[in-house]
Amino acid sequence: MADTTPDDISSLAGALLISCVVNWGLLGVLCVQVYVYYLAFPKDRKAAKLLIYGVFLCEVLQTIIITRDTYVAFASGFGNVKSLDSMHTHWFTIPISGGIVGCIGQLYFAYRMSVVAESKFLPIAVVVLSIASTSAAMVSAAQFFMAGSFTFLRNNTLTAVGIWNGLGAFCDLTIAIAMPYLLLRRGTGLSNTHVLITKIIRLTVETGALTAFVAIAHLILYFAPSITFIIAGANIAKIYANTILVLLNNRLEITNGRDAIARREYESAAEFSVSSTSRILVSRDRLTILLDDLPRAHIVKSRTSASVTFARNNEEDSTQPKISIEVV
């Protein structure tokens, strides 16, 4: 490692240490989300449970491997510059883990898009981009392994890493733009559905933008060149895993929470959003009130008409006409 300066060693050591700490923090967030999912959705399909618990086990394994590599670099290999610069198993924890978990998250979005989309073009495009990005990640993993150290890493890996992160970011942005468009087209006008769709759109845009940002940051830092790309690369899988759990757990509703408030506000706005007109027809013995353009929410569970008859208390006075009021 003759080409490595003390400054390079300091940057490398800092990047390895920070990436391990951040990875543990994101694993903690993931553990909480998996536990919430376990409590809230015991009746989910087996495929969904297999997806969640499989991704969780992969992320636990990745954190264990990263911790082992960090221990070797800073404890058992303390003072050994070659041990610090060695690739160890980062060829697995960065490109393989990030590529596979990222692909799972993107394919999950593609499935959701296929459910709401009339055309299958966008879901198929997301699948193609995701598989291509993952394939480039596998090529990057092989090149990471052959490099053997961070010093010689960039010699032959720029193209593969560029394709991996570039296509991954483009795929995430496509999802963040396409999903809101597809969901808005499926709006029903009902308050419950409106609040749910609004929440899904917000989460999709936020999570898609976040994963795209991390992928782009990893790409920029890798081409800079900056050894700090390790921080983004080692944690991109955790970002994708947390994204999947956020979207699945958003079905959980808190009593009297923000969703309930938003639903009441939407219903209140809908009540005054439709201008209704009324007509009153008066005859000798009948008063008829015609109500037009009532909001659907007000008439779903009500009868279409009602009739009320009023008479004087003195029933013996038959000369007074009875008045019938009809609401139509």
C-alpha cells in the first residue's frame, strides 16, 4: 500500500467506522419496523411475510459481516495498514447486498404498479431497469473481490458501478413519478380512499426520492474519487429494506391520529364543495321541497323521500285542509 498517504488512511478508517455505526442504527430502525409489522399484520399473505422476514435476515447477516470486518480492521489488525485497506468481505456487503435488496424493493413497487396500472408498460420497464441494475451490481461484486483492496478498487470498476447506481437511481425516480400518477387516476372520491391514496403517494415520493438520492450520492462519491463512498454503499441495502417496511406498515391506522383528522377535513370540504339547489312547489294542500345535487356521501344511507302530514289538534274541524310536506 505504498501509494496510500496518511490522509488517505485517516479517510479510509473514518469511512469504515462511520459506515458500521450508521449500519447498526439503520438495523435498529428496521428491527422496530419488523416488530410493528409482526404485531399489526398477522393475517398477511405468506408471500408478504416471507419477503419481509427474508429481507430482515439478509440485513442482519450484512450487519454481522460489516461488524466482523470492522473488528478485523480496528482491533485484531490494529496498526496494520494492509488490514485496514483490505477488501475483506466488502465485495458482499456493498454491491451484492445493495443490489439484491434494492432489486427486491423495486420489484415490489413494480408489482404494486401492475395492480393499479391499466397498461403493463411501466411495471415491465421498472422490472427491466431493476434486473439490469442488479446484474451490474453482481459484476461490480466480482470486480471488488478481484481488486483485493480499496487502493486498487477503481482501476476496472467504474463502468459497472456507474451502471449499477445509475440505473438504480433512474428506476427509483421512475417509481416516484409513475406511482403517484397511477394512484391519482384511480381516485374514488371517498374520504377513506382519498386519505389512503394521499398517504401512499406521499410515502412513495419520499421513499423513492430517498433511495435515488443515496444511489446518486454513492455514484458521485465513487467517481469523485472519495473513499467516503463506503458509507453510502454499505447502507443502501438498509435504506431499501426500511423503505419496503414503511410502505407495508403505512396500512396501520392510529385511532384519532393524523389520518383520522385528514379524513374529517376531507369530508368537511366535500360537504361544501358541491353547490346544491332547492325548489319549493306550493299548492293548496301540499308543500313539496325538491333538493338537487346532494353530495353522494349524504344520501348513501338515507331514504330518497319522506312525507310528513300536519293537522290541527282539533280533529273535529274538518274544514281545515291537511298539509302534506314532501322532501324529494
